[in-house]
Amino acid sequence: MREPQLLGGWLEAARARADAWKKALFAVLGALVVLNIFITPHHPHFMGEGLPGFWAVFSLGATIAMVYVLKKIVYPVLARPEDDNGRP
């Protein structure tokens, strides 16, 4: 029964150092983009794939699009009360 307390302690320690984890994550992501400038694909499948940082920009755009769709379209549908049948 000591396992949940051990995991809980680890999660509390990680939560206490959340800023350090964020900085480390952004440092790794930045390093990957910089490495992409020097290490390019040998045979890109399409023109954009050969550009440095393409996948970073593409994933940022896709994330922004998904957040917009979820906030504007999906959330209002899910937030309706159960007894609401959609009619005015």
C-alpha cells in the first residue's frame, strides 16, 4: 500500500518544480528546432518538409486550429444541459 504515497510524493515534487520542468521542455524543443537547421531530411516528401523548422511551425498552427475548433464549436455542444434538445 506504499505505492500510491510514493507516486503522490513524486507528483507533488514535480508540481513544486513546474517552472523548471517547463523551462527544460522549452529548451529541448528549441534545441530540436536548431538541430533541424543543420540536420535536414535526405529525401523530403514535399517542398515544405525540407525547410528548417517546418514541423515546429506546422504543429503550432495545427494546435492553434484545434484549440479554436474545440473552444468555438465542440465546447458549446458538450456544455449543453442533458435535457436540452437543441430547439429554441
